[in-house]
Amino acid sequence: MVFSSIIFLAYFLPIFLLLYFIVDKKYKNGLLLIGSIIFYSWGAPKFIFVILLTTFIDFHLVKLMDSTQKKLHKRILLTLSISINVGLLFYFKYCNFFIGNINRVLGVAGGGEISLLNVIMPIGISFYTFETITYVVDVYRKVHKPLKKFWDYQLYIILFPKLIAGPIIRYHDLADQITERPDKVDDKLLGFYRFAIGLGKKVIIANYLGAQAQHIFNWDYQQLDAVGAWMGALCFTFQIYFDFAGYSDMAIGIGRMLGFKFPENFHNPYTATSITDFWRRWHISLGKWMKSYLYIPLGGNRVKPEILVYVNLCIVFLISGFWHGAMWSFILWGAYHGIFLVLERAFLLKVYDKIGRVPSMIITFIIVVVGWVPFKLESVRLSWQYIKAMFSFEVSGKFHWDHEFYFYFFLAVFFSFFTVSKWGQKIQDSIYVKEYGNVKHALATVISIALMIVCVGFIAANGFNPFIYFRF
């Protein structure tokens, strides 16, 4: 079940919210846990048992780890918990990747072949695995005490607004909200506005440009000219942003309606003036996770000599790429960003400072657009062919777009770079940051209801409604 489906919008969400708002406070967590189990089981009934079993094991391992006084025992239990979760992620997501590559080596050597495993990856496993790791590590580091009740821990892991695609919420950022959170009308309204905005991003912009991107990427790349190739890459660039950022907005909005305050996951990433800046703005929760639980434990930027800092950056982004998918194209995408981060730390940031904000932003945006090609194609060979077409400088005149396309493309460009100007930043702050009075609430309610109606109409009329990060 996805947020942008009719069954979720017309049935699950309104029924669940109605029950949640009318039940007594002491039953809200129980209802939320049941709702989360139903939400996940709707699309993956078999895999809900994997989550339920691993959360049961993790809760008791961490409880035992917290109670023991011996450091060695703590480390053993820490290692055991992480190994179980990473092991399951490896089995479901990466096992066939390694078997396939071993088979290629064996084929070259004239050896036999290992049979691929018949496994299906549980939806959202990459996201909730990282959250289980934050729980055990935060408790081990004494950042926060473990939850007292097993059901509260299970709710932290499978809380349905963020279960499928994040944000990846670190345990210490959500722990206190699991057991105690406010029940305010203001939060319900603000959550509804945020949900409507996210749905609009996803359904109106991402779905339309996603269909256009798919059309171009399905071409024979030998026949693709530079104009078509760049337009396809740009359409996907805007699709993945409005698709994922829209879903994050919906998650944050639902969470807010339930009394939770989830961390922001996007902050106008295409206005970044460097790749370093881009990763402060794109998938923020993943970046914070990587920094807290991988980069800093590796030594971060404190290690000497400087070359080791570069190594740490490359390791983090290779793993980040591999986290997205068990394919060489994702590893290439991670390495691509890692290399630019190293170059920026070495000298490029000084160059960007000299040339100014706008040129730096344009250069960064082009780097990001090119990087999305292997992410989209999931093939190193096809990615190289497509990028060659982008830089062929051939103009064949094969591609023509109508006024409808330019309208949606303009919407994507406008809202992606909306905050470059001061007035755009003020408008965004007035929507997301500043307090609402009665008049502002009334206006926002009318606009949000109208936007919801339009979005439902788009979903009913259009069969193209994918979600890119659903596969991770």
C-alpha cells in the first residue's frame, strides 16, 4: 500500500485517523501498531513475520545488553544484534548479487555455476534495518535508555508513516515521542497541509515527468540525440526529487497528524552550490545516519593524514550507493558522488567560492543530473551509452514536446529553484516554519482540500503511479 493510492486515500487513512482521534490516549499506541501491521501486510503479508520476529529478538538482546555490566558482554550482544539485522539484509537484498558475480568469475575460469536463491526482498528492509541498528547503537553508547515495553519498540520500527521509505529516524530522535506526544488540533491541521503538499508533488509533477522520462529512456540510445538525452535525464532528475520528497512530506504530514515530529528529509537540494552541500539537503536522514553510524566510527575527518579522510568519504559513499541497490550501477553512482566530495574537499570548494553562487549551483546541478543516469538505468553499460548521447552534441530534431509537457516541466523547475530568491524563501518559511493564525489556517485548509481533490482525480485518471524508493 502506498500513500498515493486510492485505497490508502479513500479507505485506510480516513478510517484509521477517525479511530485514532476518538480512542482514549492509552489505546493510541496499540491502535497505531495494529494499523502499521495491517499497512505493511497489505502488500507483503509474508514478510510482516520477518519484522515481528527480528523486533522480538532485538528488543530482548538490547534489554540484556543494557542490563549487563561487563563491557565484553555488551560488545558481544551489540555485535550479535547488528549481525542478525545486517545478515537478513544481506540475504534478502545482496545474496544473488554476489552469487551472480561469483558465477561470472567461475565462467571465465571455466568452472561451474552456483544456483541463484529464490528470494524476494521485503519492502522497506533497507530503511527499517538501519533503524534497528540505531536502536542498539544508541543504547550501547548510552545516548538514550532502551524502551521498557516490547510493543513500544515494535512500534518504533514499524510505525507505518515512515516504514516503507523513511525518513530514517534515529532512535534518540523519536524515543520520547513513542511514549509521550502532544494531541493538538494545530498539529492535525499542519500535518494535513503537509500531506496535501507532498501528494501534489508526487501525483501532479513526479508522475507526469516520470512517464516522459520512461518514454525517452526506452529509446535505442544509438538513435538518441543530445537534446532528447538531456531532456530524459532532466525529467528523471525532477521525477526522483518530487517523487521521494513528496513521499517524505506525506510521511512527515501523517506523523504530525498523529502527534509525531519527524525530521526533515529534503531541503531544496537542487539549489545546492556543491555536492557537499547537495548531501546536506538530499535524503537528509540517510546522510545523518551515515555520518553518525559509519563516517564518525571510521574516524571521520579527524584522522591523519588527509588521505585517510578521503578514504573514509569514499567508503561511506560506496556503501551509500550499495545500500540503494545490489547492482554495479548503484555502486558507480555512490563512487561518482564520493569522488566529487573528495575533489571538493581537496580544491573545488575554493573554486566555487571564487566563481560565486549561481555558477556553482549550475555546475553542481549538471553533476547531479549526469549522476542520476546510472541510478535510473541500473546498468553500467547502458549508462555509458546514454551519457555518451548526452555529450554527443547532436541535434536531430526527433523530439518535440507539447504545451502540456512544458507546463509540467516549468512547474518542476519553478518549485525546485523556488528558494533561490529571498521572496521564495520567505514564502516557503511561511508555509513550513512560521505559526498559523485563524485566517491562515482557513486559507490553508481550503487550498489543501482542493489540492487533495485534484490529486485524487489525477490518480483515478492516470495509471502511471510508480514510487521509485519502494524498491529499496
